Amino acid sequence: VLAYQLFLRCPLLIVVFFSTYAFARAAAGRLPFRERYCRIADLPNPATERDGQREIQLRVEGDPETYQPGSTYRVSLYTSSPSFFRGFILLALREGREGDVPGDFAGNFKIIDEGDTRFMNACPLAVTETMPRRRTRMQVLWTAPPAGSGCVVLRARITQKKSVHSFDEGSLFRKLCEKDPLHTTEKPLQDCCACGTAKYRLAFYGNWSEKVHPKDYPRRANHWSALIGASHSKSYKLWQYGGYASEGVRQVAELGSPVKMEEEIRQKGDDVMTVIKTKAQWPAWQPLNMRTAPSAEFSVDSTRHLMSFLTMLGPSPDWNVGLSGENLCTHECGWVQRLVKDLLPWDAGTDYGVTYESPNKPSIPQERIRPLTSLDHPQSPFYNPQGGPILPLARVVVERMARKGEQCNAVPDTVDDIVADIAPEETEEDGTPETCIYSNWSPWSACSSSTCDTGRRMRQRMLKAQLDASVPCLHTQDFEACMGPGCKEEEPSPCMLSDWISWSPCSATCGMGMRSRERYVKQFPEDGSVCEETTEETEKCVVNENCSPSSCIVTEWVGWGSCSVSCGVGMRRKTRMMKMEASDGSPCRTQLEEVEKCMMPECNALPCMLSPWSEWSHCSVSCGMGTRVRQRMLKSPAQPTQCREQLEQAEKCMMPECHVDCMVSEWSKWSECNKSCGKGHMIRTRMVKQEPEFGGYPCPKTVQRKKCKVRRCVRDNVRTDGKQEASVRKGRRPGRESASGLEDSSGCKMRPWSSWSDCTRQCGGGVQERVMEVKKKGKSSQSRSCKPQKEIRTCNVHLC
């Protein structure tokens, strides 16, 4: 306990002590000092393990069981409040070694926060704290040793409360063995066996907003940079996790500029089929009824069947989202019909910044590309002390538009080939697995078109039982083409055409304009004739009928939304938004919403009909970790016991950290007067029990003093009654020093003043004292009551 208190009050003295101690041990041994200073046995002995000590965890990010030689990992010590630790020592040793020689240590540590961690003075291969204080986490980077190093043991020793703890197993001990390159689980990418070519459209939907990612969200200048990518062969990689960013990737990641990246892509020649580009998006998040999602079209073939892209979220140090080497060729020698991926942020490894608007600080040397996590730096906007996944920042949807050339699918394509391969009377045969048990089909819904234009109608069935969980049970909905009442279906065309692609934006922002849409020939007639059906349509469009100064400017209509009910008669609506108010300040009179009836299957045909999920509720707390919920309703008249679907969901939500105010102890008793006679002062102190955090109230003064007066002092060798002291008559002055010590005016023999004691605190105001002990009492009656004398003074009054 005394050693621990001395460690807190004077860490420099402790460092000198342990350095001297280690030097003495080395001198007594056979090895020179510099080969023994990091030895585990030379560090402070651990205390006995007690309950609660395992609340502190040593963790390697991702919790791997093996390490990749030369790779960098984030290592952290952490606990949760109210637990804490004050100091620590972290070592990385080869298995079975004790640190006797430098070769016993494995890999290298790298400091992340120099204000919190440092390398030990007496052992530069170990990491320790910069200053002892209450803390709940610490993190550093550790680069694994080269190949052939075997297993590595990460050990931590922590100072908690009034003792030092260390575990050889469990929460402060991690063992990682080298990854065997001969038994890797990563499968090499197979050659593509698909035939012909396929054309795709990529749409990028940004979800990075203040609502989804509120911490430190940059309200000014938030945006997505221009998206840049390519469809390419497997011999070319735009970027990949664990690799190093090229100059083109760096310029996208740091500057949002795609120019260099496009130059690098085009230099790859035949390895690239299409360059993928979209415009930048300002601001980063926009409702789809205000602006359509950025999109681009590209093609793939059997040798260039991979797709990669990236885009920067700005402002940021070097953070991006994207896909790397996404394969659009299927194992059945076909082309992927639709691909939806949620995108998480990753770090390009070219800048050390940890916040959105960190100043430029190039990574020297350059680091590898890695995904961002919720256990990165505490100042990171994605940081979560509990860990867990980061919410996606964006979503990309890749949809196949058309295929060209001869196709060689081993399995018929359910979108393009299903009509050509199956006769109309065979449509009821849906290939349902025997392990899937369904209800009967519901009646067909009303046609979505009330005119002679082609529409669709739907029917549904419910999955009653799934006998084999490994076999998926699909096809619970069925659609077919239809027209309004009184319309006759036209004779089938010998040409097979794709569905119409959605209408393009109107060419005018006010008044009359034009818009177009197109479709593709999926199969030509067998007799080789030309398809006469049109593949492109144009029509007039009106965005704002009135373009006068008193009219407002609105967006185009967004397509009809989903029906308000899942069975029976409901309502659906479409909306548009006001982009700009009237220039003369007049109110906007343009209609912004339209509503119409919609028909869904009869309610009594489906035992369990649910409404869509509601929006997530607000977080249950205003700061820290809370929960939020969303709900949906049972809409069909069935009994609740017939429907086992979940009606409420809950998830965790993270708000800004709560303010923690400073907490101090009660005042101590007043000290003795610092003078033995005359005017002096007394002091009292109080201790800081909780330092302020996250903007909490600062700490008040921790030292108070007041005046005191014990008795009048003797001046000029004359007592207060005007008589001379006896010591003067004997030729001695009061308090003079003799050969045997000091003698005060009462005739007591006193020892010299002791040295000042150590300050009780390193900062915030502490106390020191010194004493004068009685050596020999005098013979007079007054000298028999001699007492030791004490003086007190304040120290280290600077703020912590």
C-alpha cells in the first residue's frame, strides 16, 4: 500500500527506483543490464486476484485466434464504469519467454494517443501510462512479427485501487499464433463460365445523416464525392482490405477527386470493360422525392465480370465506402439479377485523422486499408464503448438491365428466361420443395390499371411449416399482367422485350418539358425478322404549370407509394416537394399530394396480415446508451394467437456522452497552526473523487486557509513582563544551537527540524509538514511540559 501511494505521489521516483533495482539485479546475474531490464520477474509482483478484477479486459480488435505476419492490430484495455484502473504495463512476448533478451519480444507497439500512453523509460519495448489517473480504456497499435515467429503472448499488468494485478490466463492475457498460409480459408476466385454480356445499372443511396449518425455530424459541407469505379478482370484490383492505397485511391479518399483514379483505371487497357462514374452529391443526404439517387450503367463479360468502386464521405481524413471485386457471375454460368449491399466506412491508411474535420496529418509510413470500427479512437464519430457494428452509411443497388449474345445458364433465369421456357398452362408448377408446406393461394387482387394500359395483379399464400431449415421456402407471392375491365389482351408479340425502365427526370424545371424511357429486346423472333415494337418512348411533362414570379417551383411527382393496407381496400398516395418559394413571396398554391384508392387481396383469405413497421422512436435517453423501438399492427381479423409474427422490435441507440460533474470529498479537519508563536495560519483540504468529463462542472478549490495565533513570541531576549530570560543571565540566547542540538526558551533540548514530508497530492493542493523533536528536557518546572513542535505548509497548488 505504501509503495502504491508513493507511486501515485511521485511516479518519477518510482521509475528511478525500479531502474536502480533492475540494474542491481542485472549486476548480480550473468547477463548485462540492457539484456535484463524488461524481464517479467523484475516488474512489480502482482497481488492476489480478487472478485471484480476480471472486469478489466485485454482485447485484440476482431478477437482473432491467429495473426497475419506483418499486419497491424488494435490492442485495448477496457472496463466499464464504475470500474476503473490507474496504471498499466503492456508487453508482447514470444510464447515461453520471460524477456531476458531482446529476442524474447514479438512485434512492435505504436502509440495512438501520446497524451495518454508512452513507452517505458526502463523498458522501451513495453507500453505504460503517461500519468497515473482514473481511466476506463487504453488502446495502442501492435504490428505482428515476421513469418516464422510462432505464437505470441500479449500480457497486461494493471494498477487498480491500492494494488497491482496481473493474470497469466483470462482477461489480461491473450495468446495469438501465426496464421498458417497453407491452410487459408480464402478460396481463390474461379473463372466465370457465363456466356455473352450483361448490362447493369448501379444506384447509390446515401444514408449518412445527422439522424442516423448524430455524433459530431458535420452540418456544413457534408457530401459524397463523385463515385468512381470499373468492371474489370480478376488480375486488377482498384482497392482491397489489407492492401495499400494507390495515388488515385488517396486522392479520392482525401480530396474527393476522381481524376487520378480514372487515369489509373484507363491505363489497365483490356483488364477494364467499363469505367463507372456518377456525380458528387451535395448535401450527403437527400430525400428521394427531392433528388433521384446517383446512378451509372456498365457492362460485364466472362473475363471482366468483377465490379469495384469507391466514394469519399466528406469532410473526413481519408474515409470512404465502396465495393471491391464484387463478382456478378453466378456458379450456374449466369449473370446476377439483383445485388443489394449495405456499405460501411473504411480507412484508406493515408491520414492519421480521427474526426470528420481533423487537420491533415499524413500517415508516415503509409498504413494498410482497413474497415473503421466502433472501438477506434474515443473521438471518432463512430466510437461506441460497448463495441458492436457501425450502422451502414450507404446502400448500393445493382440491377441487371439486359443481356446480349448467346446465354448458357445451367439453371433457367427466373427473370429473363422464365416466360420463354415454361408454357402458360404450366405456370402453376412453381417447383415448390416438398419440405415447404403452404396455404392455398389467395384470390387475385384487383388490377393495378383501370385503363387498357397493362398493369399487374397479385396473389399470396402463407408458409405454414418448413420441415428442413437448410432448404429455403420462397415464392409466397405471385404476379401476372392484367388490364382494366372491358379491355382485350393483344396477341402475344414474337419479340420478347424487357419491362420499361423508369422515366427520366423532366427536361424542364418550370413549365413544359420532355421525359423519356426505354426498354431492351430480350429475345428476337426465331425467323430472324426485325422487332417492330418501339424500345424508346418520350412524352411531355409539366413540372410547374405556372412559371410566373408568384408561383413556386416544385419537383416531379414521385411514383405511387405502397397501399395503406395489406388486404381489402386502402389508399395510396404520391407526393412532390417544393424546391423554391415564389420569387415575390406569394404562398405556394401548387398541389403537393395526390391520393387514390387501391385494392389488395381479401382479408379473410390471409390469416395474418401486418401493417408496415413504424418509424423508430426517439432514443430513450438524451445522453449515453439507450434503446429505441418500432411497432407494427395486426390488420387482419384473425386472433392474435394465429399470428406469431413479431409486433415490436427494440435496438440500442447511442446519444452523446453524458456530462459528468466533478465530485469532491468533505473538508478535512483544520490542521495545527504552522507557527509555534505569533501569527500563523491553518489549512484544511478535500480530495477530488471524480474528475469532470464530457463538459461537466469543473472542480472547486480543494484547499482553504485561515489565520491563527498561539501565543506571543519573545522579542529581543525580553519576556512579556519586561524581565530578562534566565538563559540571557547565564550567557545563552533562547533557541541557540549547542553542540548537542537546539535549546528553546523553556530550557528544552530540541533536535534540528526534520525535512519536509512528501506532498499529499501531485496537483490541486496538498500538505507538507516537518517536526522538531524534544531531545532533552530542562530541569525547571516549565521545561517538564516540553512538547515536539510542528510546522505545516501547502504544496502543489496548481490545477490538475
